[in-house]
Amino acid sequence: MGSRYTAFTLLIFLIYYSGLVFSQLPSGQVSTMSKIYEIFQDNTGSSFVWNNVARESNPCLWRGVSCSTAYSSINGLSFPFFSIFTSEFLPVVCQIDTLEFLDVSNNHLSSIPDGFYSVCGEVNGLRLLNFSRNRLIGSLSSFNGFRMLEYVDFSHNYLSGEIDLQLDGLDSLKNLNLSHNMFIGNVPTSLGRLNLLEELQLSFNRFINEIPRQILRYRNLTLIDLSLNRLSGSIPEELGQLTELRVLVLSINNLSGGIPSSLSNITTLFKFAANQNNFNGTIPYGITRYLRSLDLSYNTLRGTIPSYLLSCPNLQSLDLSYNELEGSIPTNISSSMSRLRLGSNSLNGVIPVFSLGSLVELTYLELDNNSLTGPIPSELGTCGNLALLNLAHNRFTGLLPPALGDLTNLQVLNLQFNNLVGEIPAQIIMLTTLRMLNLSWNSFNGSIPLSVTSLRNLTNLDLQGNNLSGQIPGSIENLYSLIELQLGNNQLSGVIPSMPLYLQIALNLSHNQFTGSIPVTLSRLTGLKVLDLSSNGFSGEIPNFFMGMTSLTQLVLSYNQLSGVVPRFGPHVVVQTNGNNGLIFPVENPSPTSRRKRKSLSSDIVIIIALAAGTGAGLLIMIFMFVKKKI
């Protein structure tokens, strides 16, 4: 009985104490939150986020409202995804003089009233403003006051115009994100008089001209992202003086010249991306000394890959694809490497096997579109985390190593356009995680392995351009995820089995040895866009069920032994039937307009002759109409 009484007393005390705590919130802030409540309620309709909030309850308990530990003041408002369309609440918000952060991201705001800047500029403790992912238009307003503001995010809006001195008064500015807007002009450099800036994100705008050297005044910069602009000129060598820099992203611009060697001296730099520019020259010495990620793809870099470049212990991702590099692939590769892309260069030699056994972290390996030779090393099978292996468009020879069947995480295997021979190892077809398998345009022989039905996740299978023979496995219809099947240019024959029901992109059986009637089972492929049955021995009539395959855009039946009348296809279907001597094309019916013209002319002649006969001038009229018709 005593313990129950004690518990009840404690509960009464807590309720009383909590009321005292709530009552400590200033009445002015409670009033301000009531005004914001009414504005949101009037403008957000059924999506009003505070629908279940009692008006008399403490605002510190409302969603998105942060208060001090003792509930003595409101220090933050976070309203993302509140479905806010009106900006009427913004000047009201700034009546809370203890506000430290305001987040209204991911809403539908199209403007910010001037009153917001004048009132909020006087809130001394305000450190963060986040207006990202709204619909703001117009130019960036000037910030007057805001002495403690450190974080400003207006990214993913529709702001435009130039940026000059609008942000110069933000003495404490450390993080500025204006990416994904439509700003023009030069990259802004007046970003706070105290030069405290640490992160500068200006990607996906329309900034022009060179990277300004004035940016060097911000010695604390850790991140610079100027990607997806229209910048030109070279990278300033002086960027190497930014000793705190960790991330430098200059991708997708019109920058040119060489890669500055001074970047190799920044010990903190772990990511450098300058892909899709016009950089030339060679890869500077030591560039990967401290880096974890380097992307210089889609440039015109020349020379060889330095022997040290791949071996730096911290390096995890390297992309040098689509350049003009030559020579061999270095033998030493960092055991930390997870992504290695060297495709579309002029590399030659063999794949080095020295380091392959230690590449346990490697998930992406792309060496396509080079001039690599020799056999595909079986040691690749030890890279157990590989998800993508692309060796296409090279000069690899020999057998396909069965050890690749140990790559149980492999999802994409591209080996097309090489000189591989022999049968397709059954182990390869047992990789149940495969989604895309392309072995086309090699010299594989034998039959399609029956174990192909184990590839239940396969979406694209391309075996065309080989010497495969025999029948298509009847169980191929069990590949329920398959949307594209390319088996053309082989020596396949026999009965065409039922195909996977959800084929959409293409079914290519051309240039094989199939005979007999076109199988009716193809009619099940109602989502198929391209069907190629050309250069076989199909006979009989073109089936009418093609008319029911409403997704077809291209039907290729050329060079078979088809006969009969060609069905009429809709204008959205391109049909190729040349090389079938027995086909009969229906005669085009005259258009309704031409039929009406002939009928009208005949009627006029009959009427004129009848009228003229009564007057004895019929013969003359007939001659006149005959001559007119000839003319």
C-alpha cells in the first residue's frame, strides 16, 4: 500500500514539475509559434503537419521544434517536407531571438520576403539557414547582419543572376552551398570578410571564365565543388597551397592544360575529380600519394600509366577511362582498390596477375576498348567481391577460364569482341547473381549450356556472333527476368522453344539454321519491341498473330522462304521482308479522295452529254471533253 502511494505521489510531482518547466518558455515565443501554427494551417490544407497538436500544448513538443534543455527557449526550427507554399511565416519566425538554426528545405517556396532578411539579420545566434530544394526564383538577396551565420544552403532551386557582394557581410560563413541553380558570371570570391570559409559548393550552375586565384584567401577550405559549370582555362598551380583541402571536384567543365603537380603535395586531399574536361599532358608524379579517389576520365591525357600510380596504399578508386594512354598496366595494384577503370585507351600487353590475388576489395574492373592480349587470367577468380568485369573490345585469346565461376557476386560480365574460343564453361552459367552476360562476337563453339536456366536474375543475355550449334535449351523460358536475348549469327537449329514471357528490348534469332513455320509461341511476347528472324529457313505464311504484338516497332523477316500475302501492319512497325521470293504484297486501295475525284468527273461527263443530246450538240461536247481529259 505504501509503495503504491509513493508511486502516485511521484507521478503527481512529475506532472506538476513538467508544467513548471513548460511554463518557462517565454510567452512571446509561444505567441510566435501560435502565429506560425495559424499560417501553416491556413496554407497547407490536409497536409498540415500539426493537425494532432493541441493548441494549448507546449510548442517544444511540436514536430520540428527544438528547445533548450530546460525548455526555456526555442533554439531551432526544422520544417523539411512540411508542404509549405507560403513564405508569410518567415519574418514571423525571426521574432524568436534565440533561434540558432532554420531548416525549411524540401518545400514549395518560390520567394523569400525582404522582411525576412531585415528581421533575421538581427538574430545574433542564428548559425544555419537551409532553403535547399524549394522553388526559389530571382537573384540572391544581400545578407545584412547575420554576424554568426556559418551555414547557408540554397541548393536545388531556380535562383539566377550574378553573385557579387551579397554574401560579403557574412563574417562567420563556413559552409556555402549554391549548387543546382542558374547563377551566371564569375565564380564568387567575396564570401565573408574573415575568410573562414571551409566548404564551397557551386556545382550545376552557369559560371564562366577561369577558376579565380582569389579563392586562395580561404586557407581553411576543405571542400571545393565547381563541377557542371562552364569554366575554362587551367587549374591554378596555387591550389596546392590549400593545405586543408580534402575534396576537389572540377568535373564537366571546359578546363584545359595539364594537371598541376602541386596537388600531389596536399596531404589531406583524398578525392580529386576532374573528369569530362579538356586536360592534356601526362599524369603528374605522385598524384595518388594521399588520394583515395581519382577521376580523370574523358580527357586527352597521354603517355603511360606511371608504375607507382596504382600501388599507393590508400587508393580505392581510379578512373582513367576515355583518354589516350598507352603502354601496359602496372603490375602493382593497391590491395585497397575497389574500383579500377582504364577502359577506352590504347593500353596493350597482358593483364598483370602479380597483384590479383590480393584484390579482395575490388568490385569494379573495366579494361574494355583497349588492345590487351593474351589469355584472361584465371587469377581473376580470386577477386571474390567483383560485381562488374568488363574486358570487351580487346584481343584476348584462348579459353574462358572456369575459375570466373567463383565470382559469386558478379552481376555484369562483358567479354564481347575478343578472340575467345572453346565451349562456354558451365561454371560461368552458374553465377546466379548475374544480371548482364555478354559473350558476343567471339569464337565460342558447342551448345548453349543447359544450366543457363539457373540465371534467374539475368536481364540481358547476348551470345550472338559465335559458332554455337544445337538447340536452344527448352527451359530458357524460365528466365523470368530476361528482357533482351541476342542469339543471332550462330549455327543454332531445331525447334524454337517458348521464350521468356517478359522479353521487351529484343529477341534476335537471325543468321541461324532454323526452319519450318514461325512458331505461334512467339505470340506470347506482347511486350517485345524488336524481333529479328532474318537469314534462316523459315517457310509458310507470315502469321497474323504479329498484328496482336502491339509493342512491336521492328520486325525483320528478310532472307527466308516465306510465302503468301504480307499482312498489313500499322505505321508504327518497320517491317523488312526482302529476300523472300514467295511473298505477295497487297495492292494498295485508292484513297477516298482519289475515288471521289474519279466519281465526280464521270458524273459531270454523263450530265453534260445528256444535256447536249437534247440540243443536237452531243457529239461536239463529247469530243471537247475527250480532248480536255487528254490535256
